[in-house]
Amino acid sequence: MLIACGGSSGEDATAEAAAPKKEVIRWRLQSWAPAGDRTYEAAQRFAEVVEIASDGQLLITPYTAGSVIPGGKEFDSVMSGSVEAVHGPPGWTIGYLPGAVFFTQYPGGLTSNQLEMWMKLEGRKIAQDLYDDLGVHYVGILTLSPAEVWAHSTKPLRSVADIKGWKVRLGTTALNAIFQKMGATPVFLPGGEIYESAKRGVIDGFEYINPSLNWDMGFHEVAKYMYLSPSRAPTDTQCIYVNGDTWDKLPENLKTIVTMATDQIAREYYTESVNRDVEAVQKYIDAGTIVEPVPQDIIDLLNEKSLEYFQEESAKDPNYKRIYDSAMAWKEVCERFDIK
């Protein structure tokens, strides 16, 4: 018996020694988010889950905005291969794919749950088809948020008259165009520049993500007013993009792990955000922030100008129309069956 046991152990050791070592693949992933932004923590969590699930075969090092490449240039860099992967808003890819706005937040759009379902049914396939033409693989939504804060503002918004000339930071080309139609003065800034810009008066207001994340960013210190309404952004997303050549070289098992980790964290992030938002709104009130609903005439103007903008853009670009029509068809299904 002892001899038999010893022989078995020796065979196992020999087999283990003869087994080829798995290649370790290393990626750099730059997030759109600065330090202190909870979406960056999701990028860190993503890297951890992938490492564990792949048994260390795929190691992803996350970086905050601007650490490897300039903030706001994440998509350009993943296209060129300067980094292997990025975590950022679809709205920042609109210069290359205008219809990408429908993969994230837009006025009159899908709620978080509706968007997540649509992406899994049809949206992700459309996104992958169109981003592949740009040399980038679209993995999916990593950070999925409830309705955004409509806006933080240093000035009160009582009616559409207060929108005129309002210097507002907006995160997408579509929002810039829509708010310009409304009479505002849009300003594009990466998330990491919002706090100081509001503090110095460079901007009068800004849209960012949800109450809990914005609280962590300290925005209650620089904006007296917070306006709530899902009309501007029923949800918000930041997604994982991988350089096309990098993705193509990845073994199939690791592609599956990356995709499943992305989907898992999106749902975890959303659930946690809902819970945190309830607590955060009370923190704003306790800190002296004036929390108010958006005046109805501003919402009406927003809806009017948004529809006008989307119809104009759909007439120019068949890909834009393809995405918009698909999203709106799913919205009709959701409304018919009362799916929130």
C-alpha cells in the first residue's frame, strides 16, 4: 500500500511538472473616473473578479483618469492600442459613432432596467457590429446607474428663462446640442475638472451621475442647488471597451470571463447605487443644499428639443436611426407591459 501511494504521488508530481505553464496576459485599463469616483472602484472590482475567475491568467491593472493617457481621450487610445482596455461613457465615443448616445443616458430614454434588458436582447449586438468597424470591441456596461441628478447648479432654476445663458457642464455631444437649442451655454469637462470649475465660476451648473456618487465627489460644497428629475437621464452607463486586436487574441474562455464579470458588476453597482442614493439625498438636505424638482416648463422644453434633435440626426445617419429605432421599439414594449 505504501509503495502504491508513493508511486501515485510521484506520477502526480511528474505530470504537474510536465504541464505547460499558462501564459499570463496583462492589460492596462484606464477608467474615465478620477480618484474618489465610485465608478473607478467598480473598475478595480472588475479587475479583481477577472483575475480570480481566470485563475490569474488575465491580469488587468486599472488606472484613474489621466494616469496613462489624457482624460477624455480614452476611446482614442483604445482605438490606437495605446492601452488595451478602457472604462468610459458611450457618450464620449459619439465623435466616431453618433448613435452611441442610445447606449447610455439621453432625454426620454430607457430606464436602467429597460436599458440593461435591451442591451442583452439586441443593443449589445448592434454596438459590437458598429464598434468593430472602428477597431474596438464593445464588451458591455460595467457601471449602470439609476436616474442621474438632473443638474447641480450654483444658481436657481425657476423657469426656462433661467436656462438662457446658463453655463452648464454636459458629458455628451447630444446633450450639448440639445441644451444649446434650449438656450444654455454648454461646456465639456472631464469629471475630474468639475469641482474646481464650479468653485471658480467657470461653470454655473453641471450634470454628473447619481446623488451618492456626487456626494462622494464633494459637489455639495460647490453647488447650492440640486435638481431632481429622470427626464434628462433616466439612467447612466460607463462601459468596457477593448482594442480589437487585443480582444481577437484573447482565448475564448477569457472572453467569456471578461463579459460575465462586466455584466455581474453592472447589476451589483446598480443595486448598491439605488440604496446609496436614498441616503445621499438626505445628506444633501442636511448639509444645506436646496433640493428641488425641475420646473415643468424646463422639462417640456427639454423633451421638445430632444425629439427635434433625435429626428434630425436620424435623418442624417442610417446607423443612428438603426440604434434609435431599436431602442424606441423596446421602450414601447416596456410601456405596453408596464416594465419600469
